[in-house]
Amino acid sequence: MSHWRKKTLDIGCFVGSRTVRDHTKRLVFEQHEAERQALRYVIRNTSLPARARAEAQLQLQQMSNYTRPTQIRNRCTIGGHTRGVFRDFKMSRFNFRMQAMAGVLPGVKRASW
């Protein structure tokens, strides 16, 4: 699958092999998203002939794994971590805490009650 990978990355986080792979998966998914949605619509449309629906299902199965949305992981934009990532900020728990304590994140402050 090396033919999918880009040689340079335009992301600002830690660049490791898994980060490169995830970035590539995002790009490939974005390119093929419309085609996947069209095939899924044909498969679910019961008014079409069964042969056309079966052909669409085969085409969908033969597409690369990188075109599936389930292949994409949430990653921290700073460190590249995959676990404990806040969706709103796209940061891991640790990096979120460090940025919040430094006062870099607008509207975020320590809780006190």
C-alpha cells in the first residue's frame, strides 16, 4: 500500500509512521467519499434490479480499506496520540491540560467550585 502515501506532510503534529498512515487514510477517504456514498445508495435502493445492486455491492467491497471511514482515528494535533483525545480541541488530555494551564486555549479555565 505504499503507493497511497505522500512523501511530505502538511500537518503540524509529531510525524511518525502511524501518523503518516492516518493522514494518508484521511486523504484517500476524502477523495472516495462521494463514490462510496453513491454505491451505498444504489445498494439500499430496493426499486433497482437485484443485479445492479449486487454489482454495486461488489464494487464497494473491492474498494481499498483506506476509503472506509472506520479506518480513521482521532489523533492529537500536537503529539499524535490516539487515546484520550478531546474532539472539540483535537488534543490529547495531557496536551489539553498543558495548553489550558498556559492560558493558550480561549474560554478554558480551571474549574473551581
